[in-house]
Amino acid sequence: MRTRPETTVLAVIDVQQRLVPAIPGAAAVIDRICRLADGAGMLGVRRLLAEQYPTGLGPTDPEVAGRMPRAIEKLSFSCCGSEAFLASLAEATTVESVVLAGVETHVCILQTAVDLLARGFSVFVPVDAVASRHRIDHETAIRRLEASGAILTTSESILFEWCRSADHPRFQDLRKVVLREGPEEPTPGP
């Protein structure tokens, strides 16, 4: 199963200013999300941005917000609990798959993924573009996502999958996105 630009939505969830400081390795996660957003923009992939209770958790991190459309506010942990989110998905009648990125893996990412899967979408989770405050929550959620039918992948893999070939007219631009210097990924603990 593969993602295609014309049938995929990139959904970035809850990368908000009051949540980000609590996320270990947040700079690397934000960098991967920004790479996905940049690649989606250049390859014509629809993008959605969701914010959980922005009055309390603040707006989306500015690096991410500047690459995405206006945020959809939500109170439900699953984006599928938001009529605005579901309406945005329905606008693109050709959507077959959703790539989920953001925080927290064990709450909003997991619940959104399970609900999207129940609605018949293929769900891709780039594991380097999702995170939780605690490693045990993140690792357990990753296992549950996979067991539920989500496809685990990486941001770079998604970007090259969208591009398909080195003869794509935007390949060199995408290559620059993939190769640009960014923060180091945190070393996994014991």
C-alpha cells in the first residue's frame, strides 16, 4: 500500500506552543513535520492542521503554522470528533489515505488514527514526526497503532513515496528538503 499525492491528506495535529516544551526531542519532531509540510506543499498534497483547545494550549508552533493552512480548532481528542475536520476531508472526494503527524502519539494521534481507519481510510504514521511527553506512552501507542492497521513509516519515506521517481519535475527541490540540516534525533533510551 502506497500514498499518492492526489489521494492523500497530511494532517498535522496539536503541535502547540504549550505542549511542545514538554516533548523530548521536540526540535527534531518539528523539523520532520516541517519537512512533510514543505514536501506536501510542493507536490500538491492537501494539508490540514488541527489545534486542541487553543485557548488553553496556545497556537501551533510558528515554524509549523507558517507551512500549513489555518488551523481547525477542536475539543475532542480525535480529529474525527470535529465536524470542520470531517468536512475538510469530505471536500477532497478522492482522499484514500491520511498521513498523521504531531503530538501526542498516545492521545490525539492514536484516537484520530483509529477513527480514520474505522471510516475506511488508510492511515500512515511517520514515527519520526509524532511524539509524546513520556516514552512509554509513545512506544505503546506505536504498537497499538500498528496492531490497529495503521502503516508505520518515516517522514523521508513518505516524501520519496509522494515523489515516486528521480525524474519528477520537483525531485531536486524535494531532495533539498530531505537533505537540509536539522536537529539531531534523540538517542533512544535503554
